[in-house]
Amino acid sequence: MTALSSFNSFILRRTGARAFAVVDVMQELWSGYGQILRLGLEGGDLKTVVAKHIAPPAAGNHPRGWNTSLSHARKVRSYQVEDNWYGDYNPKHDPNCRTPAMLGSTCVGGHTLLLLEDLDAAGYPERLDSAGWGEVSLCLHWLAEFHSIHLSESPKSWPGLWEVGTYWHLDTRPDELAALQDDALRAAAPSIDERLREARFQTLVHGDAKLANFCFSKSSEQVAGLDFQYVGGGCGMKDVAYFLGSCLDEGTMELREDELLDSYFRFLTGALQRRRSGIDSAAVEAEWRELFPLAWTDFHRFLKGWCPTHWKLNHYSERTAAEVVGAMLAE
């Protein structure tokens, strides 16, 4: 309770509760920047809420040793971006793109509290370590709906969010680029980034759309997304490539890449017809399909510099990156 003592009145006011207690420490934030807590409430209409308590440490404690002022600044801004996202952009209860509602946010003494709807109580209690075809399809559908909401025909900025979304964006990762031992990939990185940034069709990307950031209903028939620290502008293929890499092995990607992209674009076409009928979905698909290998290589570049022994650096990933880099060098 001590960690939240300065937020007592805020929590009670926003929830309408008489009292609250921490019933579960759901997650420690990356590098010791706080905790995500489930609060049990007495009185009011809600039984539980989720409190994301951001308390930046005096000194970094990155699990892979990337303790720099740039790393700290990036993390601090990411929480500001998430606050802005929930306050200004969140689609909340869209049944095709479910996210938690924010009950409010406040800052006291350098600590920030985001008070969020409890997705477990809302019917999304399941977290998966691995996904079957049905769950993968659900998440691709969610991403397609998410991308359709803000898709536009020209690059634009969304105030308060990252200009370029994703936590691995090149401009925010100079240290990892410098550590990259693959000279050809390092040389091609700016051109890959430029191609993705100059795509005709841009949208908001989630920026950290891994399997762990999706919550499923008990029957795995519905899904909700959370964790919006790195949401910003970009090509939707960044989210798709990153998500698929988070839950599928290299053999599956080698055999089913086309089928997976077919599913995503079928969902995206349907979403655009409902939401954005003035946008040419066939033109979006044509451009973004060509950019999928570049989006995969963009994350591969970050990962190879950040952790060159990571399990995601497999044959499929290396082959895709080599083909993209080769094509870049041949231009």
C-alpha cells in the first residue's frame, strides 16, 4: 500500500470506492520502472481496477546492460506517450479492437499512475505463452482493425505520440546500431527505415504487438490489446512482422508466410470497407505486402545489435534480411 499512498484520494475519487487494497502484483515494469497492480475496491460500481504505477529508478537496471541516459529518456517518454494514447486516441470498447478504458491518470512527486479498466473482469482473463492458428488469426484481425482506424494516404503526425512508432525505431536505437556486427545490415539500415517512413499509406502502429500484450477470453474467441508505450506513426507491417515473430517459429513462417499475410489483408480490407471506404484497400495491400520483408528486417536489425544470440535470429529471419539487404545494395 505504501507505494500508492500518495494516490489514495485520486483512486477513490475516480472509482467511487470507499476503500481499496492491492490484491495482485500483476507485473514488474521493464528495468525496474514500477509495477502493474490489481486493486480490489470496496463500494462503487467496480470490483477491481488496474493501476500502472510508473516510478523511474534513480539508476538504471537493464537486464541486458543497456543503461544509458538515452535509454532512460526513451522509457520515460514512452509512459508519457501511453498516457496520451489512453487520454486522446484509445478506441476503448470497439468490439473489433478492444482495449482497456482509462479511468484517469495523475502525477505526484515524479511518479505517474494510470488507472485502467481490468480486462480480466471485462471477460479477457487469459494470457498465452504460445498461440494456435485461431489465436494468431484473432490477433491479426485485431491489428487490422487497429490499423484501419487511423490509416491515411500520406505520412502524418499524431500529437502526443511517437512520430515513428515501435520501440526499435532506428532513430531511438543508435547504441544498438553501433553494436551491430553485420556491416551490410548496418549500412542498409537507414535506407530500410526511409522506405518504411516514406510509404504512401501510414497509420498508427501499436509498436509492441507481441503475444504477451494480448488478452484472450476464456474460449479464445475474443481478444483485447494493451500496453501502448510505443504507439506512433508507421506502416502496419511493422506490427504484423513483430507479432508473427513473437509467436511463430521459423518453420511456420517459411511455410505459411503468404497465408498469414492473406489473412491479415482480408481483415484489413473488410475493416477499411466498414470504416474508411474512401481508401483504396487494394493499393494499401499492394504497397504493404512489398514492405513486409523490410519491416521484418527492420526489427531484425535492432535485435541483432541488441542481443545477437536471441532465439528469434533464426534461418527465416536471416534469409529475409539478407534478401532485403542484397536488393538494397543492388539498387
